[in-house]
Amino acid sequence: MNVSFHGANRSVTGSCHLIEVGGLRVLVDCGLFQGGREIDEDNAEDFGFDPRAIDVLLLTHAHLDHCGRIPLLARRGFAGEIIATAATRELTRVVLLDAAHLQEEEAKRLARKAHRQGRSLPEPLYSTLDALNAMDLFGRKADYGKPIPLNDRISVTFHDAGHILGSASLRLEAREGGATKAIIFSGDLGNKDRPILRDPHIPPHAETLVMETTYGDRRHKALAPSIQELYAAIDTTLARGGNVIIPTFALERAQEVLYYLREGVEQGALPKHLPVFLDSPMAISATEIFRRHPECYDAEARALFEQGTDPFAPPNLRFTRESTESMALNQLAGGAVIMAGSGMCTGGRVRHHLRHTLWRRDSSVIFVGFAAPGTLARILIDGAKRVRLFGDEIPVRAHLHTINGFSAHADCDELLAWHRAIKPERTILVHGEETAMRTFADQLQGTEVVMPRQNQSLGL
């Protein structure tokens, strides 16, 4: 058994791991690197392996940093089977089509600039057609807890990771030389005791565990105070006469915030007629997909549906799919909550809203998710006084709030508890900044710890 690492190594984006075992080459995730211009260049580089040689791709979940380079993989020759849960398959289609559209639009913008300067015209990383072609490669749908044979010697079982709808940890079991070996890929693990989704499931023991460490060096703020902080930030902004902009991840975070906004209105913590705009076609589609997959919900969310309550619908919720509707929101003088993608402010409609809002002292921007280094969200969180948007220098005068309790990732305590329950002999740390990895590694006991670098290969 050999495993090599081609993304999310001492970083938190671009998850991509290759396992060679039992005559198969199995890829686990194929994510997009996210961040600045240098990261964009990384996405166009070689994968570190031959896409044509991959037999199967196992997809843990539909976040862009785990699925975002699948169309490029297919364009470069991958023709094997993609296996994922039913919910992940649906969400991935939405995510990849949105990513392809954004890349095509960005390529057009850069092409106009290149044409004026007499330079060669840029091309998108992949096109909408590439994304559609990649979706044709999805084959069997995984059910939690049911082994799927990959050949006569290897099987994989998907376990609920509790991170986003359809997310999974993977346990591969292989028979080699008369012995059976198992390896677990954690994927991204969610928090316990959260609304909507079930808690992360703990797979059976495996000798080797490839584990995420996004928050391996910190504990999350408690959820209840975070919800109250969200309500307070909204209320004080409304009292000033401003708008609230919430940069929103389309999958899970958007639905969770909608869930709490509905609760806030029902409990009287927020105004009864508070206008809430979900200004993200992808988040709108994802919310509709959430409604179709109650098999992923915990008991509390299922009970709401059974009572006839839509958990993702505050009373005055409006979807804005069309770009003209989105532009009209910038004419609102105040008194509204606008949720728009992307969560890290690397693209999408939120950048236009920030252009029209950051300079306003009466308004607020509320960050409710992780912001990778180099992204506009992180730049703002780190205290930038001015930022450049669409060629303009924008002063940052709006009130900025960072509320960490809404993370879809397990914190260090939950990661450690999950790890202890599996008891692996070898732990390979991925999907985390190096400082977080080292802090987490120092707390592990009774296991060999490895922190691979890009394209490093390990024999197991």
C-alpha cells in the first residue's frame, strides 16, 4: 500500500490524496487551491500524478477545496468512476457549475485587459462544459455504513462526517499478501451537538489515519454566545440605520445562519419583519438540495419538517437569483441582512456588496467562517484600513465582526476525541496550517505522526 499527498499538505486547501493498493489507483478528493494569484497558478500546475492512470475517485464532500479540480482532472484524461453520497453528488454539480462560470467570467475580464495591453489572452482553468462532462463520471452512490467493493480485494465504507450535507469519512480495507489492512481518511469533520446535521460518526479501528487539522490548535467559542453575538451585531447595525453583509459559504454555513435567523425572529431576538436576502444562486440551490435530503438530518431538524416548519426560512426571506436583483440590493439605504457568497470573499456577489458597504460607518460585515491566508476575508479580519475592489481603493469604515462559534469544523478537543476513539498506529496530518498541525501533533499519544509535504509518497 502506497499513499501520496498532492494537496492540503501543511495548508487548508486543495485536498488530494492518492492511494495505490490492490492493483488500483484510488484518488481521495481533488480540490481547488484557494487564495491569492500564486494559488491560482498552483491550480493550473500538474497534479503530481497522471490523471489517466486513476481508476476511482472517492469524494468526501462538495466543498470547493475538495472537489474543485475534478473538471480539470477529467479534461486531462481521468475517465474512472467517481463515488460519493447522493447529497454530495447533487451539491457538487452546483458547486462545479458555479466555479466554472466564475472562472469563465474572470477570464473574460482579464482578456479585455490583456487585449488592451497586447498580451496573450488567458483561459479559464476549466469551462462549464468541462464541469458537465465531469459530472458524467459519477457512478455508484454511497450509503453511510455500507461497504462498496472497488475490486475483489478492496472495499470502501462511507461514514457520516457531520461537516456538511452528505459529507463523509472514508475507511478503505484491502487484502494484500494474506493480510488485511485498513486506512481511514477523515475528510473534514464537523462539530458535535449542532442543529441540522448528525454528529460525526466514528469508523472502526484502522492502522493508518489520514486526519484533518483545520482547528487543531484552538477551541471554538461556545455556540450559544456566538448566536447571541450574531443577533447583537445585527440589532446594533439596524439601530444605526445600516445594512449587514454576511459573506457566506453556500454549503452548510448559509443554511445554518438561515436556521438561526429564523429562530431569532421566532424568539423575538430579531425584528419580526427583518428583510433577509440570500444573494447567492449557489446557496439558493444548495438550500433547495438540503430540503431533499432529510436522511442526513438530526432528530431536531427532522422534527421541524414533520411539524410543517421550514428550518431555513425566516419570515421575510427573499432569494435573489438574478444579477439585476443583486445589484438592486446596493440601493438599500439600510435595515437589511444580505447574505452573499463567497465566504472568503474571493469571488462572487459579496465583493460587489463590500464595494458599496465597507466605506459606510453605519453598516457591518459579519464573518462567520474560516478565512484562509491571502483571501480578502482574512485581509479584512486582520485589520486592513483600505482594500482594492474592482480597481477602486475602498476605505474600511464599516464595523467588522468575526464570530468563530459557527465553524463547520471540529475544534481541537473534538478532533482529539475522534482520534482517540480510532486508536491508529500511524497518524498522517493534513488539511491544516503547519502551526496548527504541530500543536495538534504534540497532543497525540501512542501513534506515529507524519506531516507530509506536497507530492510526498509513503509506503504503508
